Amino acid sequence: MTTPATTALRKTALNATHRRLGAKMVDFGGWDMPVEYTGIIAEHRAVRTAAGLFDVSHMGEIVVHGPGALELVQKVTCNNVQALANGQAHYSGLMTEQGTFVDDLLVHKMSDTHYYLCVNASNQDKDFAHIVQHNSTGAQVENAGDYYTQLALQGPKAAAILQRCTKVPLAEIKYYRFAHGLVNEVECLIARSGYTGEDGFELYFAPEHSEKMWFALLAGGEPDGLIPCGLGARNTLRLEAAMCLYGHEIDDTTTVWEANLGWICKMDKGEFLGRAALAKQKEEGVKRILVGFEMTDKLIARDGYPVLHNGEKVGHVTSGSPAPFLGKNIGMAYVPPALSAVGTQIQIGIRNHQAAARIVPLPFYKRAK
């Protein structure tokens, strides 16, 4: 009897660089990725006060182009693609016919016939197959993740650091807008977006320039406190900003109404996958809803812990951890709507304890304008 071979982890173009620089590496959705460099707390605080640089090249890219591109992207996502201007992006959901999430994604409009979708790493192949399955418009769909490195430069000093590396006027790129131009002499798509709750940019470019770009950005930003960061800080940063993570707050059992993402669902745009199911649920009302909570006990809530009310289980924690910048222990959870009001007292089941917590407004952290 032979033992099945272990599937090799996928690697970004910067994998050897991370290892050479001493990053702690982990299996993240089938990718060998840096979870931390100097430590999650230090990296988290650097992004809140100065800047951090993340390799997020594990994220997937799917290109939809041709005469039927708009119709196809409009059909499979819940936000209104028709409302996008050229050079604009928006956050959306890739939907099932049941009104739940295949994935969440960013849709970038290059032109009326060309859309660039950034999807989650572990879902890229699934997302591509789903879009192809529902392609009745004749659009061309390309699974293009191998063609790009993606770096995220995030933090209040990100714009100043990046501006020294490019002649593209970054002040003209508003939030969720993008432009094309040279950064450190490398042709890039420069998007003003991110997953940290801070100002910042995401750069997409050909993988052969990865190490050159990584070191040039770090060297240029060092005087301002820029440091390399891993996915551990990315997770605590997005949690403080109350941004959903696929497989935690959202998945193929979750709808936009339950996840408090109604703002990305445009029911008046016309037909799209899951619209009928979402209309029905909106009319009937949800049985659970995503909330934020803060521990009033000193214990830390972790993903998957039960949420209790009067000793009875009423929900579960989707994401929970210390908040390094806020100095609190926080989390998000699904609870019945009757328990969702700010100030409601709940308990989190932590080992043999019923640890006290209370519902608080989201996001936990919001950067100053």
C-alpha cells in the first residue's frame, strides 16, 4: 500500500526572499506565506502609525473581456458594475443561485469590455470555474493569477513613500480608483485600496520584477518607518476595521443581509445570480446577523467559540483576537437580530468559562480623515 503524495504548497515569486530575510512561514490556503517578520503586534502598529509592505501575490486575478464582459460580470456579482467608471473599482460578492457567497472580490473596470477581478487565494480556481459555468454572454474569461505579483503598501505614510517611487500623481487617485504607470521603472496597475483600514495602495505587476520592487519600496520607505509585514498583521488589521474574511464572516451559507453587506447588493440593477433568494430573505427577515463585540472579561475570544446568552448558545464567533492598536480583545460573531443592539450583554464560551462581552458598533477602528 502506497501513501498518497502530499500536495506541494504554492509559492509567490517572493517566497525565497521571505525565507532569506527570516520571515516565519505558514501554510495559508495552500500557499507558503509569511505570517510575520518582526512580530504581529509591531507590524500591526507600524501600519497604523507609519507604513507596512505586504506580499499578497497569493490573491487570485481573473480577467473578463470582450463584448459580453459587462453582462457576465453583472450577472455573477451583486454590486452594480454598470455604475463603475473606467479606472474605478468596487467591492462585491460573487454569488450562488441561493444568494450566498462563492467569494468576495474587487471588480476593477478597465473599459466597457474589460474587467479585472481580484479574488481570494484559495478560491481562485473555484471562482474561475463558477464564472465560466455561467458564461452565456460569449465573454472571454482568463484565470490570470500566475501573471501578477501583488504588493500592498499600507499606512498613513504610504502615499508619501510611494510618490517618491513614481511620477504618477497619486493625489489624483481617489479611494477605490486606479491608474497605470511606472513604479521604480516597473509598469504597474496602481490601485488605491487595501485590507487594513488605512490609506494605501495595491500594486499589480509582472512577477519577474518582484524582488527588485520589494527591496526598492522598503529602501525608499525606511526613513518613514516602513517595514515588511506578514499575513498575521493583515488579519488583525482587517479585524479592527471590521472587514469580512471569506471562510469566517462569509461563505456559501451566508447572505449579504446576514453579513451586514447590504450596501454592496444592488437589487435594482436587474437580474443576477441569487437575486430571487435575496429578495425573499429581505422580505422575510434574517434569523442571524453579524455583529461586533468587545470582551469585558480579560479572556480572548477566538474563531469558532460559541456565543451564549443566559447560558444558551445563540451563535458563534467568526473572528476574534486582541486588537493591537486599540488595546482591547475584540471579535465578530453571528447572533439573532434580537441580540444585535449595541450594548447588549453576551458571553463567549472559552474553555469552561462564560466570559463576559458586549455588542459594540462596527468598525472597531476607523482612521482619521
